[in-house]
Amino acid sequence: MMACSMKGSIDMVNDNPALINTEAVKNTNIYKIPTGTFWWDLASGETVLLPLFLAKKFYPDIFKDWDLIDEMKYFYSEFYNYKISDKQVNRILLSQPPE
């Protein structure tokens, strides 16, 4: 399993000759890092959500009781004073721009 970051794309990982023989590429097990108000993998307030995202992806059995969506809703409500919708949560997790 592999995660690509910031402006990178899954295609950039899949097409990289240095990574072509990795299990993640062979098994199409590559995930884009979420983007909310800023990239989660760069120093921002949302960076605290990245370990939760990665834990759920890399170790789903161990972290099966964690609800990433609930954590995201709490985070945005508590720290940005903004109630995000399920649709917004899904767009963030897919690293899609806001509508």
C-alpha cells in the first residue's frame, strides 16, 4: 500500500519506473492524500487528520473502531467552526476541490 501526496497523482506513482515493481503498484493499492482547506500532508491544521486516515488505510483491522468521518466532522466543527456535510467529507477524502 502506498499514499501519494500533495500535488502528486496516482498516475505519477503508477507510471514511475522506480515504483513499477512495488506491491502497491502491482495491486493498485495506492491512495491519494486527502485535501481539505489545504493538503493534509503539509504543515497545516488539518495535518492532525492524516495519521487517522493512514491508520485506517494501512491497518483497518486494528483501527476498525475509529470513525474517520466522525473525527473529521468534529475537527472542522471544533477548529474551523464549520459544519461539513457528508458530501464535503467525501470530496476531501477523494482529494477533490470544493463545489
